[in-house]
Amino acid sequence: PYGIGGYKGDPHSHQMLPEFYEPHIAIWSQMARPFTTLWFWNTEIGWATVHPLLEKYGWEYRTCNVWNKGMAHIAGNTNTQVIRKLPVVTEVCVHYIRKVEIPVQHQNMTLQQWLRYEWERTGIPIGKTNAVCGVKRMYGMSHRLQAKSASKMAQRQFISIKNPSKLYVISSK
């Protein structure tokens, strides 16, 4: 439903949408795995009304795409003899993903929080991350982008994953 009375069974007000969608969102949320994608189609006001529910159930907003149906939609859906309003000519398709939440000691952690929590449990200082993970030497992207020529670029070091559990650096030197 869009909450604009656009077809039989569609509520005439967007204010009824949260009541309609909440049980559906609850089930989607139970069935979804981490990083599941949800594309939510509605009108601008319909989406704005339902958005807080999606956040409440753990969906993370990514982007909103507007579909402009154009003048042809107006011409094909307007009876000039009895016109009271123009038809809705835009819809939004809103991209959400299911947040990753890991339950730890009676609280939910994001993936980043959990990874840091686990690292801190090892007692190894964060500054030792590269050595422990087997990263020998790594130049950042800014160093690669600053190369003046192809020959200089060839002399730089690049990362290649040889083993999923460790990162190795391949050097041309």
C-alpha cells in the first residue's frame, strides 16, 4: 500500500501505513540474514512515514532512488472532465540493508565493535595488528596514486591475498 487511495484497498492516508507495514517488517526482520538487501517502494510521504519502523527493526538506510514516471503518466491517468488532483508521478525505491548485530554480554554490537572487542580480549596491542595478521609491508592508496610514471608505479609494492587468513605483500624489488 501507498496510502494515497490509488487503487482498491489502498488506504486514503499515509498515516495508516505504519499499522499495516509493522507486522510485515517484523517478519522480514526475523527472516533476514545480516546484509540482506531490502528495496522499499512507496511514495515520498509513505516512505517517510514507514522509515522509522524500518530503523526500529534493524534496517540500515543506504540510498533513495526517485522514479519519475513523466508527463505520459499524467496524460494517461487524468480525466480532464472530472479532475480533482493530478496523479502521483513519482515513486521512491529505497535501499536498506540488514544491520549486522552480534549479541555479546547482554548487548548488541556492530561488526566493527565486535571485531575490536575480540581483539582487545586477546590482550595484544592494536598497533601490533599488521604483524600478528602477517602483513609484511603495505603502502596506502595515496602512495600508489602519487606515482609519477609507470616505471615508478612498477617499483611500488602491492597487496595480494594468497591465503584468506593472511595478507602478503608482493614486491617488484
